[in-house]
Amino acid sequence: MSKKNYSDLLANLGKLVNIPELSPDEAGYCCLMFDEITINIEYNEHSDSLYLYSHISDIPEDNREKLYQALLEGNYFFRETQGATLSIDLPQNRIVLLYQIPLCAIEENMFENIIENFVNITDFWQKKTGEIAIKSGEIKSENFTPESGFIKA
């Protein structure tokens, strides 16, 4: 497989989501937004793999134990991640969901389902981390928008 195959997968996805010219940039990166959920897609030429990743939420200042416990439980045998991995990006102070898949394992008709599942899991974890923050008193419920997973200023 190759970067061309990746470009073809994106072009076909673009037809389905009404973005006729959908393609990666020169570095193999593409960013999509579905109902306020941002999905980043990158092609890694060395491993001939795709990386999908999304920002779930910022790491709270306090009461991290319950959040970290939920992330670890969700990662356990991919129970609540459908094969993706929840991670912490300390330099950016955020929780990230990451999914890697070899390009050769993706058939044309699978790519749409992979993206849809990743969007759904991102949505699930954005809501779940927001609910944990609300229950722990980190934020007030009126300052959280579950559809985006971000705190309103």
C-alpha cells in the first residue's frame, strides 16, 4: 500500500460526506470535523499505517484520580475504546484518543466504518470525561458542553 491508497480512501470518504476534494496535505495529514468532533488523520510512511487521534479534554488541575481510573478501565482490553488507546499528552495538558491501523488492513468499504466508530468513541469519551469533571466538582454542569467535550469560558 502507499500514500496513494490513503489518498484514494480519503477521496472516497469525501464523496460520502460531501467533500469532493478531500485529500491529505503533502505531509499526509488530514483534519475532519463531524458535529464539533475533530478527527486528525496522519499517514506514517515508515509503518505504512494511519493514525487517527482526537483531543478528548484537558487534564483537570484537581481530582485526577477518578479520571485516570476511568481512562485505565476504558483501556483495559479496549473495553470502552473499540481498539483505540486513551493517552495523556502532558506537554499539551490534554487527554487524547489514538487509533493506529496498518493501511494494508483497510479495505475501501471499511474506512467509513473506522472513521464513524472513531467519531463515536471520541464523543463517548468527551462526554464521560465531562461527567467525571462535573461529579468531582472540577466544573459546573452549565459550563460543560457534552457535544464538544470542552469547557465553555
